[in-house]
Amino acid sequence: MVTNRRQHSRRRFRSWLLLALTTVTVGMVGGLAVPAHATTTSSNVTAGQLQQAVGSTGTVATPTTTQAGLAAEVYHKSSALDLAQEVRTGKVTSTALVKQAIAKVKADNPQLNGVISLREDAALQEAAALKDTGQPFLGVPILIKGLGQIIKGGQNTQGLLTNKDVISGVTGTLVRNLQTAGFIVIGQTNFPEMGLLNITDSKLYGAAHSAWNTAYQPGGSSGGSATSVADGMVPLATGNDAGGSIRIPASWSGLIGLKPTQGVILGDSSSATAHGVNFAETKTMADTEALFTALKNPKTATTAAPESLKGLTVAYTTKSPVGTPVSADAVRAVQQAVSFLKQQGLQVKEVDPPVDGVALMKDYYLLDTSVGSLSNYLTQFYQKRAMTKDDVSPMNWGLYQASKNVTTERRAAANAEIAAAAEKMATFHQTYPLLLTPTTATTAPLVSDPAVLPADVAKLENMENIPADQQMQVIYDAWLHGLSKTPFTQQANLTGEPAISLPTYVSASGLPLGVQFNAAKGQDPLLMKVGELFEQHHQFKLLQDQSTTTTPTTPSATPAPSQESSATTAPTATQPSVTEPTVVPTMQTKRYAKNIYVTKAFKLYRNVTDLTVKHSYGTHSRATAPHFKVTGIVTLKNGQEFYRVKGGYIRTTVAAHNLYYQRTTKQVKVIAKHGIYEYRHATLKAGQRVKLIKPKTTLKVKKIVFQGHVTRYQLTNGHYITANRQLIQWR
């Protein structure tokens, strides 16, 4: 008994220490962590197993119905409250919904990499045992972010390679409250290492891909949740936000992203120096409001929204608070929102950014050095050794080295400057209850766009040799490449104010971008009222409402090249709305390339009846050419032939090339921008990686290996690489 008490006491201390060390991260870290062998559970399905669920090509095969579940289209477009009502009225069971959600995850996740684990057995048991006690989200399947939102038996890695086997021994406050509200947790979603990035990519889990277009990022750090919701796996998924980690993915994934007032959600800290909150990626304002009510701390007060928003004064700006460029798309998104607000009777005035964003970000980064310290502590705790630069990302390594030179006095000064900015914003909101900006300065970056530029990576990896008085500037410069895309979100975290991203804009290239509203502390209901205004007037642009899918205009070459996403076009939550030919075409059975890329200018047609053009493509190099998965060839009566691809039709006369080499050769050269991985087996699964091969490397080939419609090359050392022509070329 004494031993058990001591063990329990030590575990409580570990939990407290983890939470105390984590003062500021872009996505929060917290909760009790215990070694994997202590509480492993057979019901969990890992990310690697999810990848294997549909075979090596990763083809999405969305079921139309799943064991008495709802029709796929109905499930996909239903809100969480809609699904709860279906369960409550007996039209569907929670068990059927959970099975349907899990089936969709298994079908779509190989292309998106949004989900890192499933708790299939546990979720089905919980669904079967669920009783209706009036829960608002009765029996609704939900995914939770893999960072900081712990569930017993689930992964608790913080995205660190050194933590890859850590399993949580308890369920945290947020997740318990979700379960009390009726949700059934089916799994955990992808995030970057320690939540440090505005994209979702890590050494441990790899890159997530946008449901709108798999060549692009869904954002971060709650990117796995965002792409899962946009795809329709679940109606909402949780995230956390300490610098924009809910709102950035909402902007780049076409979703609603509310960052509540600091401390208003039960379990979140209300300290003046706390900057992280928990909430979710959602699709409807009704879900957003009901979830806010379910998770709100009853001891915190919020101000009721006015009955009408007419006459309310809204300030807006499209200027970056850190002086970086803002894209034309972001400016247009705000201009459209301004016009709409004026039409609804609100007063709108253009202003300059209210606070010094550069100074604020430098304070933010200084406080973020604690993340590096925490990463080192966790490595020492689990591995019994000091952290090395090979264990973590370059940014995390740089933060760790810089943390050694950050004094208590410097932290206090940074917190004082942040407090002054909070006071300034409180005064600002007395005149302007709302501040409108773009959520992000650009649409989503390509998956291949590095989080940190190579020159800055070199400096971060050498941080221990950089003078102490120069280290923070190195960190600022290194983060600037990412910050320039998302400079508008961090302020609300540092001031403690609520902010919301609304999905009101889609670019000409088919990528979403949100607009953000900030309000004074406690004015969360006002932000939701504004969201209702946009939603009720049909201003939201969700992926599920788009008439067709968006095919990639650039290849999905990724920093984790093992993902064969370049072999497919973007998955979508619904089947593409492609008009079938009415001129009696025939589907040919002759051989054709199943995966193609096109280098010359061509048109993608919506149908072949009147040749309505869906998209026109220009000339591209081999490495950047658009690529498609061909599902057949359609021949018209006049003899014209078209490739049938996801989203439309392409003439077979275009300069299309097989995406994969079909013959062997003696040598190949790596041309992928970020290199490719070498694997132990021809299936090229993430767990089989041997090493990363740098660009321009020449490799000796033994033979070609066919894996369904794709090919691999076996090297003379017995290992395997992709035979994708956009990633390698013959020598």
C-alpha cells in the first residue's frame, strides 16, 4: 500500500512538473505521462497501421453506407448536433456512427495523415454502453488532438521521437468533459513536434495534407484535426491554441476556429502569463456555441452579445503587425467581409495594427525557449540521457540552446511588455469592440515548403556556438519564413483575448482563407454572434459545399517523401460532382497509365458533353507538373478520347506521361526538392524508412518492382525507393 501511494505521488509530481515547465507553446503540452508498457491497450490502431489499411496506393474509397449508419453524404454534411439528434431519436445508433467514422478514417487517412491513432475497440465499447442523460452531443464520434489532450491508453508523445512509446495513464480534464457531453473519442490527430509550427509536420508523424488539395498543408499545430473535419471523418475535432494553432488550420482548411478568452474553458489556466487554450475545429456556429457552453468554466464570466449588431463599430486592417507582405487573396477576403458588414448596418473603419507586433513576437519567442528546456527534460526522463540535435527539430534544438541564456529577469521583462500590450488592446476595444484582419496572410503553403529555410536551419543546428546576445535574433529570423504567412494570430494569445476565424473566402486556385475577428476579454458571445451573421447570410465556404474537388496544380512532394501522395489527386469528403457524358461514350478496357503528369498547357473539362472547362493549366516542368489518377478512358462517337480523372476529363492527346517508370535502369538521380527516403521493403511504409537521401544523389539500381499501379526501384544494397518520375530521373 505504501509503495502504491509513493508511485501515485511520483506520478502526480511528474504531471505537475510537465505542466509547470510548459508555460508557452504554440500547442499545449500537459498531463500525466507514463511509460508505454504501463498502460498499453490492444484497442489502439497506430498511424502506420492506418496507412496499411487500404494498401500501398493509399486510394480513398469512401463507403456509401456502413452497417446501418447514415448515407455517406448525410453523415459528411451533418453537424455534431444533427448527429446527436439522430441518435436521440433512434434513427441511428452511436455504435453505427462510430463504425462509420472509423471506416472513413481508414479509407481517407492514408492520403491525409490527419489521424495518428485509433481507439477502435474502446470507442465501440463506450458507444454501446452510452445512456441518454440529455447530453448535447449524445453518441457523436470525435477526434482529439494528440498534443496536450490526453486520454487513458492514448499516445502522449508531444511529437518527440524520444517519447514515441509514451502512453497516457489518465484522461485529462478536457477529454473527460467531452465524454460527459456525450462524445465518443475514436482517436487522436496529427500535430508538429511540441506544437511549435504553424504547419503540421514532424520527424515522428510526418506531414499532414489538406483535404482541399493534398499538395498543400492544412496548417498547424492542430492541422490533423482540421483536415479530418474538412474531409468529413468527424463533424468536429479538438485543438488547442497558444499562437494560432486552432485559427491557422481553420483558415487553411475552410473551417470555424474559435480561440476562447484565456481561462474561460474549464481546465485552462486563467493566469496572466498563460497563453494557451483548448477548443475545436468546427463547421457550424451551432456546434461552436453548444461546445463552448459544454466546456465553459462555470466560475468564469462572459458578456452576453447584443440582440442586434447593427451600428456596432468594427476596426479592420490588412497590414501585417510585423511588417511582412500580405497576399492579394488575404486583402480581398477582408474587403469582402468589410462590404458584407456595411450591408448589414455595422460601422467599419480602417486602422493600423494597434500594437507593435515585432516587439510582441520577440517576447513570445523568448518565452518559447521553455519548450526546448521541456523537450530536454522529457528526453532525460524517458531516455536517461541528454537530448541531441538529432532527436528534435532544428527549431526545438535552437530554443533549447537559447533557453540556457534566458534569465528570470528577461522573462519578467517580456511578461511586462505583454501585459502592457494587453492593456493597450483593452483600451482599443472600448472604441472598437471588434478588430477584423485576415486570419492568415496567405493561403496554405505547399507541403514541400519548409517550415524553416535551409540557411536558418544551419544556424539553429549550430546555436550552441552562437553568442548568447545573438541567439534570440537567430530564432526570430528563423521563424520569420513561417510567421510571414501567419502574423495575425499570436496577439490574441498574448493578450488573453478571444478571437475567431471564419471560412468566408476561397481563392481562384481553390484554396480557402479565413477572416479573423478579435474582441475584448469575455466577449466570446459577441464573436459567435458575428459568426452567426456570416453563416445565416450564406457567407461560409466549406469544402463539403464546393461543387467539385480541387486537383493539385503542383506535385505533393513532401519533406517526408515516403508518402506516395504524388500518385493521386486530392481526396475530398464527397464524391466529385462530375457531369456524366450524354453523347454515348464508351469506357475502353485497353491499357493506359493509371497515374499521369502533364507538362504542356492543357484543360481539365467538367464534362465531355459541351466541354465545359473546369480549370486551365499552364506549362510546367516535370517536377512541378500537375498529376492525376486515371480511372478510365472515355471514347466519344466522333473518336475523341479523354482520360477520366477525379474531378473531370483530360484529352488523351495532351502531353501526358506515366508518373512512374515502367522499365528498369542502372542509375537514377534524386530530383525531389527535399530528397527521398530509402526503405527496407517495397511497400514504402513510414516505419520502414532507412535514411533520407539528399537531392542530386546518384543511386545504383538492381531492378524494378511493381506494386499495383505504382513502381519502385530496388537498389543494389537491397533497399527500395520510389520510381516516381517527379522525384527521381534516369542517369
